[in-house]
Amino acid sequence: MILQKRSDLIFILATLAQIAYTFEQKILIKSSGLRRRATFKILSDNSRMAVKDQISRMLTKIIVVVEAYPELKTKQTTIL
């Protein structure tokens, strides 16, 4: 029972990690493309500002989440 519960939790954690990875990868790819566009010398000042605004809006989607993990304690049994 406990092993099944632990297995289920590991699966859920792996799924959440994959979702977070996919999200961050999309943001990185989009922001890299926008930054590359912003450095083109042929862009007008207005176009460059528009691209920089898009970059700013995109980067605000990245949210830093700090999780408080519970302190895990084990019960030690000493066999003499």
C-alpha cells in the first residue's frame, strides 16, 4: 500500500517536472528568437522597442516557485 502510494507520487512528480520543462523550453525559444530580432541592425527604433516590449511581457510569464519541502524524519531502530 505504502509502496503503491509512493510510486503514484513519483509518477505525479515526474509529470509535473515534464510540464515545467516544456513550459520553460517554449519561453526560452521564444525569448531567444525575440532577442535575436531585437539585435537586427535593419530594425527601426519603433520596431526594436516593440520587440523589447514583447520580450519583457514574455519574461514576466516565468514565475519562480519556491516549494517548502517537509522535513523528512526516519525512525531508527537499533538492533543489539
